[in-house]
Amino acid sequence: MRLLSMRHTRWSLLLVACALGACDVGPGGPLGLGGNGGIAIGGTGGGSGADTLGFAVQPSGATAGNIITPAIQVIVRDSLGNPDTSFTAAITITIGVNPSGGTLSGTASVAPVNGIAQFGDLSIDKAGTGYVLRASATGAVGASSNTFDILAP
């Protein structure tokens, strides 16, 4: 006797997961089911969660002591993934992974404009492989950049 086909089993598991609040059916959600307009499904929904930071422009390799170009940009997103243009807390960049004991110089704390903070004068003074920057702000979940290298002059 066959209890359930594989297709029915997958949908049953999906429905149980959503009923328990373990799925995201909103815009860009991992299930790819399209938007639900921010309506709560087994959770708070509707944009009431914490803001998150993300690197809109990742740091790229540079020469030690020179400004990292293009300018690093950090975006603030609301719980629905939209830019939070009303976020005003300063965003601070620090070195999260420091393979060579380098020092970050430049304006490391910037207030976002329309949800984006731009860091146009950052540099690191020591060559190294695998640097990672960390963005943080009061009232938002922080983020780490991709790894990048600083080359010897």
C-alpha cells in the first residue's frame, strides 16, 4: 500500500513548515513563491522586524595605505528587504578579520542618506590576504564584507 507520493510528501512538509512559521513566502523569500504584501504568516511580518545592514558595494583589493576604491557602501534594509530610507543611526566600519595587524584609517562612521552609507576614504596600512570589514549600527543587525586583500606598495 502506497501512503503518499513523493510530490504529496514535499507539499505536506512545506505546509507543515509554513504553519510552524519556518518559511518565508514574501518577496525574494527562499521558497520563491512570490510576494504576500508583508502579511504575517506564522510570524510578525509587515516590516516590524529588525533592520539589517549589508554591503551594497564590497571592499576591493587596494595597495597598503591607499584609499580602497570604489567607495564601500553599506545599505540598511527593513525586515521586508526594502531600503530603510528613514534609518538615521551612524553606521560604523571596523576590521572584522585582520590577518596582518593592519589599521583602518579614514571616516569609519557615517550617517546613511536614503538608507545608504558611503565610505569614500577608507584605507588599511598593512598588506595582507583575507581582510574582512564589519558594519554595525545601533538598531540594526550588523554585516560582514567578503574577504579582500591589501597589497604591498
